[in-house]
Amino acid sequence: MKKQVLFASLIIGLAILAFVFAGQQKVQLTEQQIKSEIEKANYCITSEDCAPISYACPFDCNVFVNQKESARISTMLYSFVPTEQNSKMCSMIGACIEPMRVDCKNNRCEAIYKTKTGIRGTVTLTSGNCMPGEPSRINPCTQTKISRTIYIREPATMANMFGGHLRTKTNLVKQIASDANGHYDANLPAGMYSIFVEDNGGEYCNFFGGQDEACQVTITDGRMAEFNIDINYMAAY
């Protein structure tokens, strides 16, 4: 009799566990379902309606929804169990950027991020026989990304130049250096600048505009201008 009672209790216990597990399975939402709920919950009339929810991959770092939906969406996000594929993908993504503020635009909460203003690019040294035609086996054309000092100056023209090097220097705004892979970037106010690179003890430039502008680039507010420097005397002379 005791065995029968024990067996019956075991069956009832297993049934309860199965019921609880099935219930948990039902409430477990997928990534796409949660993203869809976030979309529905993102509505506002004013910026004060927007509530931030700090989260990360595979969802946005900063999730914004209506204040009334905040608790519900938070519960969904923190109950989500990422898959192995999601975890690998998330480990490859860099740190989150904190927004300056959140605005209500077109009845949706939108994060406003601070954008960089400046210039970036690479410095390349071109050497060898780079003339068009069959490649030279004795002196082949090579292009190497290099580390060099870069001088960012007030706008210069051909009148400031002689043989590709500065003769009358315009005012220096900033001095930086490219890294071992030739990459450089610098934060600068919006405006016009001339970009030169150190070479053979001088400042090199080989790009001139229609009005004799010497390696000039225009930087607009909130954007990083691209300016790649190629030290190539075949092109400069």
C-alpha cells in the first residue's frame, strides 16, 4: 500500500513539474517577439513620456519606450535567455555609447547621440615603378601603410608651396601622428584645413584644387571627413 502511495505521489509530482515547465515555455518569448513588443511600446507625445531601459545585445544598448510600458518591457528583456549564437555575436560588439538625451520625434522615442566632428584617413607610402603598363620585376610598385607626423594647418594654396613642400607655412592648428597601420583621426571644429604629412624633413602635399588649393579639406559639423594621404613622388612631380 505504501509503495502505491509513493508511486502515486511521484506521478503527481512529475505532472506538476511538467505543468510548470510547460507554463514557462509558453511565456518564454523569442528575440523577434520581444523586439516587436519594444516597437509597439515605443510611442510618445512629449520627451517626458520616454523611459530609458539599459540593456545590451542582441537588443539595443539603450531601449526607450513609453513610461507606461517600462515595467512590462523590462520584465521581457531581463527574462530573455540568449542563444549560443547570440552570445558569440554579442562578445564581438564594442561598448555601448551613452546618448546625450532622448527626444520624442514623430511620436516615437529617439536617442540623440553626440557625433564627432573632424577628419580621418590613412597615410600610404608608394614606391617603386608604378607607371602604367606591365609591372616591373626589378623595381615593383609597393604601397605601405606607415606611421608619420601629420600637420593640420589653416588653408594653404600653391603660393605657400614649393616643390611639394611648404615654403611659407600657414598657422598650425593641430599636429598628430598616424599609427603603425597608417590610420589617423583628429577631432576638429567645422571649417576648412590643409593637411600635410612629414617627409624628408619637410611637409608633403601632392593634391591641388582648381584654385590652387593645397591639400585642402572641408569639415562639416557632426561628420568625420575622409582624407587619405599618399606619399608618391611620381604623382607629385
